[in-house]
Amino acid sequence: MPEMESVKKMSETRRNFLSQANTRMKEVRGMEKDIRRRMKTAPKDTCSELETWFENLESHLSQASVEIEMIENSTEDMWAERRERVDTFLGEAERELETGYEILERPV
């Protein structure tokens, strides 16, 4: 029951942060899908490079997802510690996506 109470008592700041983090995660996943779709018509060398690149992206997204879940389930005074980690991992994922698009746009 204490966990349910902590969810109900979540501050507006924390709710807003979680909403923004989840929105960023969805945007990143959408861009990832776009790159995967575009890979279907890309040269094999480009696809090989992107497959390696996807490992880095997935690592950052996985870490961000775990941190978001931990914020959702943490106490009000502990969530702020994890906030910076979420921003860092999502920022790294966004930078990786820029790299992915650069790989796709590179002349063959």
C-alpha cells in the first residue's frame, strides 16, 4: 500500500518530468523506426555499420528506460537523483540518432 500512496502523492514537477521523458523516449523510438525503415533500401555496408550503431543506441535507451521506471517507483525525495541520469541517457540516444542519420546520408 505505501507504493500506491507514493504514486498518488507524486509532485507535479515529477509528473511533468516523467511525461516529458516518456515523450522524448517515444520520439527517439520513432526516429529509430525511421532509420530501420530506411535501412531496407541502403547498401549492405551502410546496414552493417548501422547494426553496430544500433547496439549503442539500444544501450542508452535501455538505461534511460530503467531510470524512468525507477523514478516512477521511487520516493519523492529520491527521484531527483535519477533525473539527471535520464536526461544524460536520452541525450546520448539523441546524439546516436544524429550519427545514424549521418551514416544513412553518407555518399556511397
